[in-house]
Amino acid sequence: SIIRRQRQELKLLISELKDRDKELNDMVEVHERHIQAWEDDRQKILTLAERCSVLTSELNERNAIIKSLTKKLKLLESQHNDSKITLESTQQKFKELTQKVTDSSVHCQALEEKNQSLHCSVLELSAKTGQLQAREQELLSMLQMKDKALIETTDQITEVTSKFKTLENALRTAKLDEFTRNREHQDLKVTLNDVMSQVNKMKDILSEKMKESSKNQEEISHLKQENGCLRSELILAVEEAQRKDQLFQFAKSKQVRIERELSSLRQVCVKQQRDLHFLHVNFDSSQESRQ
């Protein structure tokens, strides 16, 4: 009965050991699966780290591009301000030149009025010259009549001739003044046309600068949007890496628990093997004693 009981106990122990062995094999398989999953997670984490580094480098490059574009925008803004200042100075010069042109036109009008008055005076002098010539004829006729009147008439003729010469000189100077005034008026018209052409050129240049500034602002806004998208992707990648790290910590803690359970099961197996060996020894001794 003892041997049967011991055999029954041995069978039970053997079946229990088989169950424990099966459980250990299942735990080993589960542990291997966990190790494989951990290795896959590690590979994924490495790939994510590489991608994170690539994204960081791309982000640095984009930041450098944004900095260069910001500098370029500041340069364009300074150029735009300079062009505004230049335009304002040009408009001021245009106003001054317009004022000069109006003054010169007023001066030309005054000179024209003066020329008209001089022309009238020339006509009057011409009429007086005709009258003087008629008077000279009368005096010549009177010279033939009287010798005494001839001397007086000669004196009058010389006086009238000197006056006529002075009037001719005045007429020449008036014509020269009129010529110089006309020439100044033409020069002022030419300078006004040049200034108008320069103002139109400056307006065209300013419109081109405004177009370039609007294009640069659109490009900068587009780059800012891309930078925001990249930052959001980087934040999501970092969060995913943190979650993977947490899962890795959980797997590690689970592995530690499994190793503790395995160590405890090993100790139990060692104890059971000792008990089994002790039972075998007892069994052998009992058989020997029985024999």
C-alpha cells in the first residue's frame, strides 16, 4: 500500500511536473514572443529616432531658410523704405520744378507782355521815323530856301539821327532779351520733360518693388505654414516615441516579473526534483528491503 501510494504520488508529481514543464514552455514561448515584440519595438524606436533626427535636420534647414528669407525680407523692406524716401524726394523735386516752371511761365508771360510793349514802342518809333523823314524832306526843302534855316535844320537832323540810333540800339537789345527769354523757356520745358520721365521711371520701379515685396511675403507665409506642419509632425513623432518608451518600460517590468516567477518556479522544480530523488531513493531502499 505504501508503494502504491508512493507510486500514485510519483504519478501525481510527474503529471504536475509535466504541467509545470508545459507551463514553463508556454511561459518561455510567451517570453520569446515578448522578446521578439520588444526587439520589433526597439527596431521601430530606432527607425523613429533616425526619422526624428532626419526631421530635426530638415527643421534646422527650414529654420535656416526662414532666417535667410527673414533677412531678405528685412532687406527688401529697407529697400522699399529707401524707394519710398527716394519717391518722396523726387515728388518734392517735382513740386519744386513745377513751381519753377510756373514761375518761369509767369516770367515768360511778363516778358511776352514786355515784348509786346516793346513791339508797340518799335511801331511808334517807326511811325516817328517816318514822320522824321518827312520832316527831313521838309527841312531839305526849307534848306534850299534859307541858309540860316539850313544850319538849324542840320542841327535838328543830327539830334534826330542820334535819337534814332539810340532807339535802334534799344530795339536790338529788346530783341536779344526776347531771344534769351525764349531760349530759357525752351530749356525749362526740356528739363520739365526730363523730370516727368524720371518720375514715371521711379513710379515703375516702385511698382516692381511692391510686386516683389508681395511675392516674398506670400513665400514667407507659405514657408511658415510648412514649418508649422513640420513642427506638429515632430511633436506627434516625439509623443509616439514617448508612448513606445512607456510600452518598453512596461515590457521591461513585465519581463522582470516573469524572470522572478521563472526563478521561483526553478526553485520549486529543484525542490520537487530533490523530493523525487528522495522518493526514488526511498523506493529503491524499500524494494531492496522487500527483496
